Amino acid sequence: MNLKGIKLTWLGHATFRIETPGGTIIIIDPWVMNNPVCPEKDKTIRHVDVMLCTHAHGDHIGDAVEIGKTHNPAVVAIPELAGWLGKKGLQNLVMMNKGAPLRSPTSRSPWCTPTTPAASRTATRSCTGRSCWLCH
């Protein structure tokens, strides 16, 4: 697949690092330092410009507060999660909600849409949308 100079690195579970040709570093679902699957060489975050947090499960935001306080990236999250991160001391918060396009700090337009985790795909139980988001 031709990613046109974009480098995509899986850091374990749902965590990805995206490096653009222009040098912007984006981390999606920042569970890095305490993630047992993350390679040791990637557990030290040297720089991050944007952190995208899809929802508030620990295995998706496990290191968001520490990374946010250390690097002060733009943090993109739904309002409830952004508010919680703000109470933890993060400052550069960008709120978005389902179906709403957003002009991000990287000049791209991510969209936030509800999704249903595999664990809740049954006939009697479905995602309520409270914590189930896919931002792309």
C-alpha cells in the first residue's frame, strides 16, 4: 500500500503512531508506556503533536495524561473525555462529537462516528454511544 510518505506504526492493542512527511506525529489511543505489547524501543515518547483519544477505556487512554502533560499536544476527544483530561491538567483540548467534522492542528479533517465494540454486538445488547467512538 502506498501511504505517500506517511509512516504508520502499531504500538499494541489500539495504539498507533502516525508520522507525516511534514514531521507531524500523531498518537491514536495512547496506551504506550504501560502497554505490555508495545515494543520497548517505542515506550519512550520523544515527541507528539496530536493525540487522538477514541474513548475512555484504560487500554485506550492509559498514558494520555502523562503524555499530555509532558508534550502538550493537541488532544482530540469527545467533550466528556476532553473535560476529564482537562481536569487532569491537559490544556490543549480539541473537542469533537459524532458526525461533526473538525479542522485539526494537522490541517486534516477527522470525523467522529459511533461504533459498536465486538463485545456488545448481540441481539440484546448494543453500544449506547457513551464510550464507543471511532475517530477517523
